[in-house]
Amino acid sequence: MTAAEDDPLEGVQSKIAYLERAVAELSDGVFRQHQDIQSIETQLKAIKERMAGAPLDEVRTLEQERPPHY
């Protein structure tokens, strides 16, 4: 038997420590995702503004168009 099995309080403390670490890791992950989302929203806003300012009737030549892999 381990010490955690001998002492129920120690087992609970061990589980709490594990859960606290898991919560901290999840919190960090959510924070990073929030930062990523804010960055993407900023980029999307810039693209929308650029698209709104672009003339709709502008004709582009094949030389002006770049394939997506470039």
C-alpha cells in the first residue's frame, strides 16, 4: 500500500493538487486561444476594410493574379 492509500486525507490532497494543475493548464490554453482569436479578428477586420475600399469594377490581368501556391 502507498501512503496515499493509507491516509485518505493525503489521497484527497493529491487529487486536489492534480486538479489544480489541470485547471491551470486549461486556463493557459484558453488564454492562448483568446489571443489567437483576437489576432484573427484583427486580421479579418483589416481584410474587410481593404475589400471595402477596393474598386469593384477593376479588371485584373493574368499577370496581376498570383496562384495561391505563391
